[in-house]
Amino acid sequence: MTANLKDKTIFMSGGSRGIGLAIALRAARDGANVVIAAKTTEPHPKLPGTIYTAAEEIEAAGGKALPVVCDIRDEAIVQAAVDATIEKFGGIDICINNASAIQLTPTPMTDMKRFDLMHQINTRGTFLVSKLCLPHLAKGTNPHILNLAPPLDMSPKWFAPHVAYTMAKYGMSMCTLGMAAEFAKQGIAVNSLWPLTAIDTAAVRNLLGGDSMAKMSRKPEIMADAAHAVLTRDSKETTGQFFIDEQVLREEGVSDFDIYAHEPGGQLVADFFVPDEVFDAVPTKVLRAPMG
């Protein structure tokens, strides 16, 4: 397959900051069209970036952008965003389910309103966005759905500290598992991508330890480069996989991972949900606590 995303149209949920924006900018450097379908229209004190600033960055990087105000919990709003995409770009080649909600609380401390939010955005949102993009992906060239979701490792250690969040994220992963088989005859790839280490995003800084955690995290660009590698592979031959960023890039011939580190050679901390056998298979040594 071609090794770039020139003229491909990507529909991305979320994407105004963090990993989603990094993926969008990597695609934009190829000359891709990127739809940022997210809720953020005004800057947040702790969460920089809006759909409009993301669109400006995408255009500056060499792509074309369409910022769309979109709450992926609302079917009519998502349909309108998809329709706007078709009107502007004529089709959809790639769907990236990036939007996610997180709250790392034990069962007694989990408010049901937050439980519902996580399931509506993570699981239901991924299902809905994929469903509404499907008719257009079926007409696309080398069509892909990429979910930013973890491997389905059923170890109790991933459930006990935060059952509600794990269920919601694994709902995204189950979309990968089921839809990959369901859409295989149509040649639509459905895969998950997840980081080996923590990634320096606003969520990590705000929820998991601020600057000290950020120093033990990698930059979002590692996920962007890994996503690019997956999305340029043959959709008929690459589906139903739960990819880990470093493993993908090693397959692509990358050996220098210091370029993604805030402190080259420094201690890295593992992300949630990464199975032990993955750590055993890669040369990188990471601290498996407190994130796993």
C-alpha cells in the first residue's frame, strides 16, 4: 500500500488536543483531510486547544481541516457531522475513535452520572461513530477504523481499582474485536492502538501526577507515528489487531525511541492495560507502577 495519507479523509472524534491532535497533524503532513468532531469550542483553563485551533494547526501542517461541533452521545448530531464531511470532502476513508472519558475511582466513589458519561462516550460513542461512518467507509479507498483502545487483557488487576472505567474502555476494544470480523468481507480494517507507556497529555498531567508523571511519559507523537503506520497498511490484511505503539514502530524499523521521550534515557512508566507478555517482548524497560 501507499505509505502516505495524501487526499485521504479522516473523521476523528475528539482531536482538539493530545494524542488525537498529534495523529491529525501527522496525517496533515501527508496532505490528508481531517474532520475534528468534538465539543471543545472554548479554551479550558486546564485543557488547551479547541476544534478551531486544531483546524488551524492541521491546515498549517499541510492538510485540509473541517472543525465540527459534535457531541458523540447524540445520534442526530453525529449524523450531521458525517453529512458535513461528505458535503465538504466527498467521502470518508478513515474513522478514528479518539474521544474518551476517564475517571479512576473505585465502585463506592463512582457517581452514576460519571459512569454513564464514560459508557456513553467510550463504548456507545465508538459504536455510533463507526456505525454512521460505515456506509462511506465501504466506498472508501483502503478503509480503516482505528480505536484508541486497549488490548482485552482480562486480568482482575485492571478491573479492581476502577471497574467502571475499565468496562467503558474495554467496550471500545470489543467494538474492535466484533466489527473487524463483521466488516472483513467489505475490506474495512478495524484495529485498536494503545501506548506501551504513559503519554504526556492533559489527562495524565491533571489526573496522574502533573509534571513528575509527564517526565516519565512519552510524547503523543509516538502514537501519531504508530497510527500512521497502521493506517497506511492494507486494510484487507491488517484487521482485528490490538496494536501497541512501540511494537508497531519496531516493525517499521524504528530503533531510537529517545526521540519520543521528555528525558532521553530516563525512567518511563507503563500505561494501563498492557499485558505482561508485551513487556516481555520489547527491549524497553518501564516501571509497571503506579499505572500497572
